[in-house]
Amino acid sequence: MRLLASLGLIVTLLAPSSAFAERVALVIGNSAYRHAAPLPNPRNDATDVGAALRKLNFDVVQGLDVDRLGMENAIRTFTQKARGAKVIVFFYAGHGLQVDNTNYLVPVDAKIDATADLNFAAVSLDYVLRQMDAEQRVNLIFLDACRDNPFVGNMDRKLATRTASVGSGLASVKGSIDTMIAFATQPDNVALDGDGRNSPFTAALLKHMQTPGLEIASVLKRVRTDVVSATREKQIPWDHSSLRSDVVLQPQPGKKTGSIAEIVAEEGLRATIPEAELIAGECDRLAADPYSRNKPASVRGVHYKKVTKAAVQACAKAVVADQNNGRLHYQFGRALYYGAGDHGKARTIFKGAYELGATEALTELGRMDFFGHGGPQSYASALKTFEKAAREGDASAIKNLGFMYQLGRGVKVDYDRALKYYAMAPDHPVIMNNLGVLYSLGLGVPKDPVRAVQLFEQAMLGGDDSAPANLASQYEAGEGVPKDLAKARILYEVGATYGDQIAQQALARLKNAR
């Protein structure tokens, strides 16, 4: 589902076992920075937290003093191991920074002089959270990464005439349903390393996380009390939680643990959360559209490539429990279409979802006409359907119309018309990527490689899976940025982790060219 343009640019198109561990953790600690001040505690923190989690029956993926590629590999391994897990944990200690309210975790080889460096030198926290949100489960994130930004001096000078903002510590962030995120200190503040083997936050976490029968919210309250006392109120741990059930890391003998759904199923108990709401939450978690304006604010959404067959059963139950909810019907259609590949049933469900008010379902019907899924291929029908959905305000339909005129699919190429559609939803990551292609090639607009690079960077941060390879091609060709094959290779590697075949092919090409 890709179109390869010159210079390897990719326009984002309309976008079509063995036993698993129940508890999986990713633990990273970076101390030995090469281009910034080393930190005394993170390696120790990660070593000790990893050991504690293993005692708590977690399958631990651990990285100590890892570079960018090492972090990517660790995240990929963690994601694979986490399939089917009920509880997953991410712990990070090391340098972290925020730019424009986006948080980044810093590998030991990072050299960051400007915001453009972040895409290939650091790892965005949002990227990690997206990997964790792939399935319905409990996500626990512990971030001892609120130390002061060691690159802020250089970055401030680079940003003196720009609108980007470099902040202190880490910015506030919220996870999706059944997620708890704990920061070593409150947003926009700096945490302390302490004088002992561990930082104040990690020392307190290690002390309380292994307490039998202690629920995670109570663990964090005790951690907060200890850290405030140890730092004389200079540091106040902060957390955000959307957990719907109690989570106990160290079960107390004789006590049952598990999610509300599991307890209800095993014991026949009456749930404390209404059953329909619980079932809807599972469907949201597994099949919600990241770009839907109707999805719950607490839900991050699932990229269409990551919708699995597990979503079919969850959403089937959801639509039975709440038969007039258009959002759930739309998500059931996504589960059938992307997760199960059942185009015929998906088309039927999308039609019903639209009748219940889900405009996004109309856009999916247009997409099915475009590709001939579940019926004959018809660009004319797709165009008509997208136009109707666009009039009703669906950003994905607007994006698809711009794409059709940009590439001439069923219509004559008309860059002016494509640009008019793109201007209707300028913040959509896919539109940013497609605009970047136009500016890079000078199609419908004056050629502007610098603007193209900026758009690819924004699209990448927004989660578009074509943008990393497009940005890499700019570095490979030296268009809009200095030519840098090392940076290009790193960005291609990021694209490859998204499953982007063009990025994977580019990596193979660069390897053969050595």
C-alpha cells in the first residue's frame, strides 16, 4: 500500500503460537553518555529494578547504557514478548527531555543540537506508549527520566528564532485505558540523582513494589511520601492512572488477583463497573481509530496495521451490549476489515455504523470501493463517498480526496485541488507527510526541501508510518538537510520497526552499498 516517488519518497496511501509470558517488562538504564554529562544512578537503578521484577515473575528485557539502535532493538524484543501478556511494565532511567510538550528518552550515543536531531538521536515516549497500547492489558510505566536537559544550551541557541519550546524535566502525558504512568517528579520539574546507589524515586519504588498484597496506587503513595521526605520536598513524584481494577505486583498468599473481567468470570461476582462499559473499553482498546474524533479521549487508538483478530470477539460483544452505539459498530467493522480480513462482513457492519452516526465508517466504505474490497473496484464510487464524508467533517476522507488528486487516482492530477483538501485538515499526520512529498518534489508548490523536512518530522511525531523513510531519503540525498547516511540509516530503521517495506528495502540497499 505504498507509492514510491523519486528520491524514495513515499506518499501515504489510503492504507489498507507458542506460550506467552503473562508478565513482561522492559527496563532501560542509561548512565554512560558520550556527548553529555554521565549520570551516576540510572544503570544501577535499571539493574536493581530488573532484578526485582524477575522476582515478581516478569520476563524482563533489559538494556544498560544502550545507544539508539540498542533501544530500538530492546523495544522491538519487548513488543514481541508482550503479545498475550496481561501486565506489562516499562521502566526507564536516564536523561529525558521535552520539546513542544513532546517527551524524548535519550540513548547514550545521542548528540542533540537542534530539534531536527531528535527524530534520529532520541526515542519519543509516545512511540513507546503506542507499542504498549497494541493489546488489551494493564500497562505500568515508571519514568525516572526527569533530570535536567543536558542539551538545552545548544538547543536554545538553535531555537532562538523559532517557535519550538524546550522545557525542563518531562511534560505531562496521559496513557490510554488501563494504563498507569508514574514520573519521578511533577511535570516540568527536575528530579534528583541522590547520593546513594539509587535515585530517591527508584530507591523508594524498590522498597515498596515488592510488598505483598499492596495495590499499585498504594505503592505510589508510599513512594511519594518517601521521596518528598528524602529530598526535603524538592521532588514530588507524580502519576496518572486510568486503571479500572486493582493491580498487585506481589500477590498476598490466599488472595485472588486479576482484572475485574477475570474475577467476574471466575467467581460470578457482580462487577463494580457496568458490564457494557467494561466490554466497550476492550473494543476501544483493540480497535479504536487513532484519528477518530469520536473515540474516548483516554484511548490512544490502534493503527490499522496493528488491529488483530482478538478485536473481532471484543467488538462483537460490545455491539451486542450496546446495539445503538455507532462508534462500537465502526470499530467492529475495523476489526473485521483489518484484523480478520473479512471484507464482506466488514462492509455490512460499516453500513450499519454509518446509519448510527459514525461518519468514519462512510470513509471506510469509500476505501473499500477504492481497492475493490468486498465488492467491485470503483474510483468513481470511492470519490463520491469520500466527498460525502468530507462534507460531514471526517479528516480521513479529506486526506483521501487530497491523495486521489495528488496521484491522479480516478481523477486527473490536480495539485491545487489536493492542496485545498489538505488545507482543510492540516494537522493530520498523513496529510503532513503527503504535503512533504509535494514540497520535496516541487509539485503544485515551489520546491522547498527545508519545508519538506519540517513536514516529515511533524508527520513522524504524529505517528505516520511513511514519514521516517521519507525523512531518511532527505538525509540520504542531502535535500533540505546536510547529507548524512548515518542519520538516514537510523531513520530507515525506525520506519522498518513500523513495518514499512520501503524502509526495509532501503536498509538492505544501504547495506549492499557498503
